[in-house]
Amino acid sequence: MCEPFGFAGSAYGSVPVAVFFCAHRLVPIPFSLQSRYCPCTTRKWMQFCTGNRVWLRWFECRKFERNIIGREGSARLIKELLHPTAAERFFFDNNGYLVLEDFLSLSHVEALRAALAKTVAHRRSARYQREHEPAFAERLEGANTRIFHLLDEDPLFLYLLDYEPIMAYVRGLFNEMPHLHSTDAFCEVEKSASHGLGWHIDGIQEGFRHLGWPIPLLQLKVGYYLSDMSEEGQGNLTLVPGSHKALCKPEPEDLQRAELFAGAVQVCGRPGTAFLFHNAVWHTPGPWTRAEGRREMLYYGYEHPWMLACVEQWRYDRSFLQSLSADQRKFFHGFVFDPPEYRWG
Ligand SMILES: O=C(O)CCC(=O)C(=O)O
């Protein structure tokens, strides 16, 4: 198979053949298009496959029509649609995080906010009974909320698990076969003790420190801002760029400073901004200095398929696990299902 320096194709014509432009020849290759609808925006996403390879994953149907049917430059199309780009990878490798502005559409964000509000009300209600303890203590008292294990609360949360636009990044930066590590959500309206002072790296057994420094990329966390986090001072994820490569820990006094120490960055973004970060990046919920601040956001953690580093995988009811599609099941170990699925990863 040649590398796709570019292609042209007819999606709706009678001959489903793509021509891949290689350095020295043109190769016609049969291709298929598969499509799926986003449940909240009813926008159509498609993927372009040749054999069992997926070249272009999931994009908006209209963009496809404009670019392919309209015969605009195919090299530009591939550049636009294939993520992570070389520049994004370079930034992530060097800084340990990556911010994707306007990643979710506003209608998608609004639907997720409604789902989150409903879920918080459900978790806070007297009738809510938890069968399995969550990974960490939830915060269900007072004005601020933090909850875990979201996937069975609303189809929109499950939809984000393997949302193809983010999967391009998760697969490209991390692992072709990602597994679910964790899901959690914050709804905050006021300062709490951890704001600006909850510095840590992620991972069991003291953040995988026993593996030595620098700590490898073992978990990739994706955050989605649902409220407007374009201003600092409302608990924005705060991190030290490049600290995943550090060979030593920060000074304990620095981690206790209410005003942030040099090099710490508050991640800002409009509603719909997504960001990804490496488990070994030093981070904290950011300082809370805005009286009118508000933070509503989701986190999805992914781990390698040969890991089981969080309880989330077996914190869902059997009926929920049984209801998952074949694609969604791939994010779980086979042994959580009944009957177990005998497969690797
Ligand atoms: O945004 C935050 O509050 C930080 C969350 C965090 O520390 C984590 O997900 O590991």
C-alpha cells in the first residue's frame, strides 16, 4: 500500500475508487465510506476505508462534499483531517499537553451541559443508590460537585468515549487500542481547598514513580470545557508545560504557593475547547480568584490495553456493559462481560 500523499475520489458516483497519488505513480484502490450520526447534533460523520485501513476518520458530511465532490486540493484535505498533525505532535511531545480550541460544536456543548446538570441532580438526589464505590470520593455536598463514572448516565457521555475526532488524537499520540481509564466531571461555582494547591501527577502507586524518571506515557487524559473557561481564575486546569520530562520533583514549598510558581500555566478556552495531557505532567485544579467564576467540564482518561489502573472498568452494571456496541466494548477488558470475551486488549 502506498502512502496517501493525496487522493481524489468519487463518493457518490457509480465507481467507488480512490486514486492515491504516490511519489511516482497513481494507484486506483477500491474504498468504502461508512457513516454515523451524532445523536445530539444529528450531524453526519463518515470514514474513508481501503481494505481494513482507515485513512480519513470521521468528518462532517458537508465538509466532505465541499472538499471531495468540489474537487478542492486533496493534499490540503488530508492535512486538515488527519490529526494529530506534525505540529500538534511536536507540541505535545515537548509540552506534555495540547489544547484544541472550539473542538466541540456549541450545540454539542449545550447538550452535554444539560446531560451534566441532569446527572448532578440525579447523583445528589436522595433516591440515588450507588452499587459500586467510585474510584475516588465524589463531591456531592456544598456548592461544588465532582462525580465519577459517567458513561451510563446519559448516551451523550457514552458517545464521547469513542468520539472519532478525539480518537484520532488518542490513537495518534498514545495507543491504537486505547482502553477506558476513567471518566469524571466537575461543576464548580466557588473556591475550594484544592484550587491552586492540589499539585500531583496521575497514576497509581504514586504516579508510576517506581518506573523511574522520566515517567512514561501510561495514561492520556482528555478534558472538555463546557462552561466558558477563557478567563483564568476559575479552577482552570493548571499545569507545568514540559514537566513530564523532569528528572526530579518540584520543590515542596513551590507546590504550596497560593500564587502559582514560575512556569505554571492555566489552560483557558471557550466552551467546546478540548485538551489532552500526559500522566506525568504536574497539574492541579487552578486558583479560584474570579467571584463570578464557573467551571463545568468533563474528563475522559485512556490507558494502554494491557493496563488496569483504575476501578472504572468494573464499576458499571452488567446490563450496561452488555448493552455496549462491539466498538465500545473494545475500550474494556473482555473479562468484564458475561460471558467473558476471550481476546487480547
Ligand atoms: O481539573 C482539575 O481539577 C484537575 C483534575 C486532575 O487532577 C486530574 O484529572 O488528574
